[in-house]
Amino acid sequence: MERSSQLESELMTEGELIAYLRIPEISKSKDYHNVIENLKRMHQLPRIHICGRPLYPQDAIKEWIKQKTSHGK
């Protein structure tokens, strides 16, 4: 696999993260950016800033999901 395409799959943009988390399917918000901002503020959504732009490491997002997953009631 070429290194640049590997990085693209490892670091997601906000738009890719929105699709990955399926936010349009589950949120009533009209602005999905606000949903991501809330996840950052209230739930420590993992991210890295490169050139002032947030990118979301896919492995860290998967681990974050595992940590946030509740079992039972």
C-alpha cells in the first residue's frame, strides 16, 4: 500500500468522521459540526491538530468507542 493512501485511512477529516460515526443517521442536529464539537468537549473525542486542522486517528477513535460503550442498563 502506498504511504499516502495508508495515511488517508488512518487520519480522518471531520467529514469522514461524521460518516464513520453515522451521525446523519442518529442525530437530529442540522449542523453535524456541532455534534463533533460536543463530543470533543464533553466526551474527550481523540484528535490531533496538523496545520491547525483537527484530524481523527482511526485507531484512537475505535478505542474511544470501545471505552464509551456501555453494557447493560
